[in-house]
Amino acid sequence: MSAELKSEERSLNFLEEIIEQDLKEGKYKQIVTRFPPEPNGYLHIGHATSICLNFGLTKKYGGYTNLRFDDTNPVTEETEYVESIKDDVKWLGFEWKNELYASDYFDKLYEFAITLIKKGLAYVDDSTSEEIATQKGTPTEPGKRNKYADRSIEENLQLFEEMKAGKYKDGEKVLRAKIDMESPNMIMRDPLLYRIKHAYHHRTADKWCIYPMYDFAHGQSDSIENITHSICTLEFVPHRELYDWCIEKLEIYPSHQYEFARRNMTYTVMSKRKLLQLVNEKHVTGWDDPRMPTISGMRRRGYTAAALREFCDRVGISKRENIVDVGLLEFFVREDLNKKALRRMVVFDPLKVVITNYAASEEILTSENNPEDPNSGTREIPFSNELYIERDDFMETPSKKYFRLAPGQMVRLKSAYIIKCENVIKDEAGNITEIQCTYIPESKSGSDTSGINVKGTLHWVSVKHAISAEIRLYDRLFKVEDPSSGEGDFKDYINPDSLQIIKSVFAEPALKNAHLADSYQFIRKGYFVLDKDSSTSGMIFNRTVGLKDSWAKASK
RNA sequence: UGGCCUAUGGUGUAAUGGUAACACAACUGAUUUUGGUUCAGUCGUUUAAGGUUCGAAUCCUUAUAGGCCAACCA
């Protein structure tokens, strides 16, 4: 409820303003958007921004959003990608009205091309790609039209028909729009509409050997679907002129294109080409490697859909170049997980503690599952006279602000007793092998009558009850904030320590029942989630994100 | 040497001609059986120069900086 209040207080972004204006003027009864991925890679956090935008807008203003695969280039597109994209959109929590494909419109698009030819607005060009590039001029010099532009409508019709029939090899001919070779906008210098590709298409198979270019497919697809607001990223701004030209000449439903700045994030890369490279060259284990900025990677890492949605909403959109701090995303992940994650105790680097005055062999203690959520219940934790604590929770000669265990000092064991360090045992090499402590019986958690106040509380695990698990600690994939902007190859900036594996940690028994996709907070350690690599023989946990650690910062 | 887009704290976004603000980050302090959470506070911003105006982050001009455009990619 307070979240609703907040969103109402929040001001409109420039697209919401446009839409509210359109609605006010009665331009549309409802708005229709689309999310138009090309199935040539997995979706990343930048796409999540677009998804939240497109689906969020129609949810807010009434209308619907289509999922449309922009599959006009058969050589890079695969069904695997189609499936992953659908999974990701669903997981993010959105429902599309129609699942569509640009390839659904290939017949229609072919008709559109014929229409343009008949209007004298398109021609078949026999030039090579090099010739076309040369004739196009440069941003500062106008281009020149070649002789093929003079072909008759009849000839163009016949040649285009022959292109479709497979009479020509790849690259032998193209269909171009006849617009303006001298336009200051390079896109308008007789852009290519169709090219020949004798390639198998993931949906139309071998039906076609000519395929429309983006500029001749996207706007028309929008138009066919009656998209009211076609939202894309800034690099398509110059294409808008052609987008509008096609709609005007074809006299079809006038969809309109609006552009916003793509989302960049620190310490990662966001282009599908680069991500594909990381996958292909095995710098990561796959598209869903938890270090990847992909939606599937983040999901596997333990980021929640709610956190991603909140991130997209709260960061907002604009038209300026940006690189958002990955720390902001991590903030929303922590904010969400703090409310939801069950608390568990896990010791990563064990140091044995023996309670010398503990007479019973063991007892069962209870602890809250999540202090932030009273409905989360409690769990049982076995306690005994032999425990593990974290090695860095003990210091033989502590610094002044060190609140943890040290000779003669007392600490609280979380949900258990206060203990006092009496003796330090070392091996011959001088390594600490064991800490001997006494406990304060009347300091039991929940019924503490000891009157003792301690500054530090430690997590712990009973030695004989501990279960084992593997832990994967992830760090940023790159060492620098913007790997793409530096000199040289972005891969030069890969962080060699982005994955640290701890083969065996000691966990409290309650963790045995961990489920995939359940998030846990390992107390004082961070948020973790069970990885799909886990088997019956061993559990593997991914670190989603660490806890804020002001002590680590202060002690530096 | 063409055209287009954009410039607000460290970062991301507001303010729509009328008091420059919110979140994150950073820093203090309080609370705390997680050095977590929570709470209170501090820090710091309109690229520059002109112009219009009673009044400009906002409108205009110029400059500067960054981005995009010369793929048979999207």
C-alpha cells in the first residue's frame, strides 16, 4: 500500500507523458506495445528494462503487449533462444497477449515490397555490397545513384519474383527503396529492403530464400499489429525517418516509434555479441552463468524477479547515455531478500570451540527463521560442547574495536549462550587449532538472566551435527567499471577471481531441506541460493550477494 | 568536413518559466542476540558564455563535451 502511494507520487517519464497526452486527446482507445527481441541470444538486464517498460506501460494505461520475435535473419537465430526468451519474460512476471514472429508476416511483407515496386519506389540492384557501400557516399559526401535504379517497374517485378524463386545466389541481387541518395540521413540513401539468403529459417524452414531487412520488417510488423507506441533504443533514432516513410508509402496503420537510452551497468558488458563471445570462449560456463548480466544468469545467482522489476522501475528511463552502478541493483536484491530469505548458520572457515563446562552432551535450541518476518516461524538447532565458529571471528591480539572472540573476552553465540574464551590451543607450528571456552548457563537465548551484555554475536555450528555443502562465491566479472570503453579488448579486463569455490563448508542441519530457488541468508555471510548443479550427493550454494559489511570497511 | 540525439551531486533519475529534489553510494550517530535490518542526521548538483523574462535547470543562440549514422545485423 505504501508502495502504491510511492508510485503515485513518482513523476512521469517522458513516455508516460506522451501516452497520457495521446490518451487525453483521444488519439487511442487503448495502447498497444510490443517487446521485439531477436532470438539470437539470451536476454540481459537491459532487455529487462525494455520488458518492464513495455509491459508496465500497458498495465498502467490499459491495453496489451505482444511478444514478437524479430526473426528476419535466419543465420543467427535459433529456437533455443526463443525458448529462453519466453522463459525469462514469464519469470519476470509478465504475460504477453500474443506470441508473434516477424516471420509470420513474410508473405505480407513480400506483398508490401511489390506495392513499393509498383509505385516506382523500389528497385532491384545487381551491385555488390562493396559497390553499394561506395555509392552510398559518406556522412559528409552525398551518395550517387547507379544505373539499376532506372529499371522499369516490369523488370523490377520480374527480377524480384526471380529472387524469390531462388534463381540467384546470395548477394547477387538486392531490393532497395528508391528514396534519396543525397539525404543527410545515411539510412535514407536507398536502403536495402530484401536480401538473398539461401538459409534454413527456424520457423519457415526453406520456404524463403529472400529475407526482409530490419527496416522493412519492424515498422510494418508494428503496423500489422496496430502497435500504438513502438519503443526502442536510441541507436534507432535515424531509422525513424525510414520507419515513417514505409508506413506512409504503404498507406498502412501508422504506428509510431519512440526511443530511450539503453541501460548500461558497471563491471559488465551488455552487448549480445560480447556475451556470446564470453560463452563461446568459455570465460563463463554458459548464458546462465551466475556472473552473467543475463536474466537467466541473475535468476540462477538468486536475484529475484521482484528485485529486478523494482530496479527497472526505480532507476527509470531517459534519453541520455548512462551507466548505472551495479551496486544499485544489489541494493534492490538485498532489500527484497532481507524480507524473504530464511536465516541459516553456515561456517565457511572453521575454528573449533570446545565448551569445557558444558555438562550435557547436547540440546536442541530454537531460532527464528527470519526476524524481519514474524510469520516465517522458527527452526531447531542442535547445540553441543564442540562447535565450529568462523576462523576470523577469533583474534589472539584483538584491535580495540574488535567485538568478536579473543582471550578473556565474551561473545554471544547466536540463539544460544554467551561464552568466554579461556584458553587457546596451538599446534607445534603455532597455528591455532582450538579455542577452549566456558559458557554462562543462565545466558540462554530467550531466557537470559545473566545480566551480561556483549557487543558481538557469532554464528556457529555443532561439529557432530554439521552437514556439508559446496559454496560458490561470485564477484564482478570485470575488473573495471566500463570494460567496453577501455583501450584494447574488453576481455583484457576480465576479473580472474570472479569465482571462488569453497568445496566444503559446515552448515546447520536445517539446511538439508533446501529447495531450488529458495533464498537463504547465511547469517553474517550473505544471501545464498541452491544451484541447479546440486545433486543428491552434494548441495551447492551460489552467493547471490553479500551482506553490507561496515566492519570490513572500517577494519581496512 | 554532414545530419541527428543528449548534457542536473560520485551514480541513476525528478523538478514541464516560480524555493533544485528523490534513491543509491559516502560519512556521523542511535538501536540491534546478524558489525545485517531499522531510525535520525551530514555531505554534495544545473557543461560554458551570451540572450529573452519581474523571474531560466527549463525557452533562444553559440560554444564545448559525449553518443549515434557510411552491416546484404537488429
